[in-house]
Amino acid sequence: MHYRTLGRTGLKVSEIGFGAWGISGRQWIGAEDAASIRALQAARDAGVNFFDTALAYGDGHSEQLLARAFGKSSEVIIASKVPPKNLLWPAAPDSRLDEVFPRAYVMECLERSYRNLGREMDLFQFHVWNDSWAQQDEWRATVEAIRRSGRARFIGISINDHQPNNALRALATGLVDVVQVIYNIFDQSPDDELLPYCRQHNIGVIARVPFDEGALTGKIRPETVFPADDFRNQYFGGGRKEEVWDRVNRITRALGIAIEQMPETALRFCLSSPAVSTVIPGMRTPAHAQANAAASDHGPLAADQLAKLRPFRWEKNFYAEI
């Protein structure tokens, strides 16, 4: 495992982190606590030291599993998030700060996450964002209150899905240490403005959804069936499974790789950006953890491979189109 600096925080984080939504037991059907703890520990054994969770993941259950797996270990870096009070993901363009992140509510959630984890968080993130809030005194005061609380060391924003530029004004305030953004072979839009800005200003970048909810693993096929309550029934609704399968096969032909190499390729694509500090695929088994961690050993993709992947940029938002 290789490590990178998480922007100006100075934290040394594993190139492959652990996205802990999938172990929450909600939205992702089939997660079992015992298996989840084994996956967490296998990831740590493989060199993973960065774990990203949220209060909304199973109403704190994901945070509690991290506490069970690692206790107060200082060798583990933990990031969590405050959910929007109105429980709407993403934040709407006309949403108001006082209905999404009022200060008292944010501080209450901070305390709940602290109790769930049993320790200070290294990073506390706003789980949705509307960049019109960046200039509001109330938000700035909330950030300062978080810093004074002793519950979290650094502040981050988890940017709305497929809206990488919807945080640039917040970053310009100097109050945000880290951003988390969707970045993968299909959604390369952060390369346009966000990632160059973060690199120039030494802001940490967490790349999320590197597999595009499984599409880039090569395991989403036209015949794939998800459990009835699984959110992927919406994400891959309509003809999306067929379209994804076609695009993934075209990627393998362009690179001359086997379909089984897609997960590693997807992770290495993210790590090919020098702006990215860590990539956080979801993991639910020790085998997932070991395989994902191994991608770091192979390093970034070669320049010619990246050039072949650029045309696979896909301007889409599954939720908006279905």
C-alpha cells in the first residue's frame, strides 16, 4: 500500500480507503455485521488506514461498526458526515442553509457521530452542498464551532453527485480542508476545474464511487438482478444495464485487458490524478478489501492507457434521467 498526503491536513492516508456505506445494512441489501467487521479488519491488515463513513449510513450503524472494529486506535483515520436536516440528497439549487445545516443541528449530529465512534473524527464533512451557502456568516460560524468543539480536526464537503464545480466558492473561503467527489472513468468532469484547483491550493481530494456503483467492475450485465429494495434498481433502471455492459466491453477491448481486470483498472484510473489523495471503494468482504488494496501496488495507469480512457467520459446523471 502506498500513501498520500490529504492536502493541507498533513494526514498520510492510504491510496485505497474504505467506503463504509455498504456495511450500514441499509440501501445495500445483505450486509451482515460479522462479515463487515472482518472486511474492515482485512482492509486494515492490507494497509488501508482511511475509513469514510456517515451518520446517515444506517442511522449511525456504520460508525458503530468502525468503533467495534478499531476502538480508539490512532493508526486509523476516520471521516464522517453530517446528513442534511431535510434528508434530501442532493441539495437543491434553491435550498436554504437554515433548513439543511442549521448550526444547532450540525453540532448535535457532530456529537452523535462522536458518541457512535467513541473518538474524535479526523474529518467531518457536510454530506450535501449548495455553493450559495459559502458566503453566509451562519455557515462560517458553524465551521468555526466545529473546529472549537474538539470533536473533529478538519472540515470537508461531500459534493453533490455529478456537480464537481458546486464547491469552488466554498473552497475559496479557505475554510474547507478536503472535498469528496464522484470521480471515475465514466464521470471525469472533476478534471475540468475542481481537481486542478485542489492541487493548486493544496486541498485534499477523496474520490468516491470509483466503480460507478458497480458498473466499472464488469459485474453489471444485462441479466443482473438486484434485491427488490436495492437502490441500484433505480440507478440501473431502464436500459442502463445493457448500456453499461456495452461500454465496459469497449473499454476492455481498447485497453486489451480481461473483464476481470476492470476493478483494478477503475481504481488505478482515479489514482492517476496527482490531485487525488485517496479512493474509497465500498467493501463488504475480506476478499474485496484485499483485492482493492492491491490496486495501489500497481500504481497509476500509463499515459497511453489514460489517453484511451478519455473518450469513455460519459455525461450522464442516472437519477436525473430515469
